[in-house]
Amino acid sequence: MITEEQKEQIAQAAIDYAVSNGWVNDKTTGVNQIAQFTKVNVAYISHIMRMNFTYRDSKANIDKPIADRWFVQIAEAIGYKLAKEYWPHVDTPQFKAIDLELRESLATSATRVLICESGSGKTYTVDRFRKEFPNRVFVVTCHRYDTINDLIEKNGGSNQL
């Protein structure tokens, strides 16, 4: 169960995340962007970002608490740690290589296809990168039956991977 203090910390972290990504300005609060990014109902996000952790049940006409699972989902999406991290991030050579490739792709607006050994950290690195640049990164995961030739063909016939 998430405590009231943790809910407040998650709400503040969501606000800080929206500000750091430029989603908050004079006319908007970043509610729609945070809702879209975290995949949490915009009404819940609106309440949470105002530090109100209840919603109005229209059928019963009473206020009910927002479920803990929505706070967990927000925390996971924005990278807020709810529990002690026993396996902290380590910049392995594989992580550095994939991260460099992704940063170069973002800087040049070029498409990249990552083909690496299973377990080399592709998904982990891409997920961290997507959280760092949520408005600028689009990820497509290939089907397990796609071959290298299929990927090259889908990449416009280019040999650049």
C-alpha cells in the first residue's frame, strides 16, 4: 500500500517531470502529456497533480480514493523509485554503445535498427532513452520472425543499421 507521503512525492515528481520536459507553461499544466505518457486517465492525473488523491464517483456521487496502482504506474513511467533499488544501473560497454547509437540517431534524426545478441540490453537501454526523451523517441519492436534481410528491406534497402 502506498502512503499519503509517497503519493505526494509521486505527484511532485510528476509535476517536476512535466516541467523538465517543457509540458508546463503559462496556459497548460502538462496534464494531457503526462496522462498520454504514463497511460493513466487524464482525470486522475489532473487530480494527482493538484495533490488531490480522490475522484468523484458519478454513480454513487461520493469521493473515492484513486487506486494505488495508478500511482505505481506514474512512478514507473517517470522513473521515480518507490522502493530501494538493489540492482542499480551500471554503464556497461553494451549500454554505452547502444546509448551512443541512439543519441547519434536523435541528433541526426536518422532511423536506427538495433541488432544485438539476446540479453545485451537493447530493451533496457531503449526504455531508459525513451524516458529521457519522451516526446522525441518512437520505438518499433520487430516481430521475432523478422530476419535481418527483412529489417534491411524495411529500412529502405540501406545497409546502414
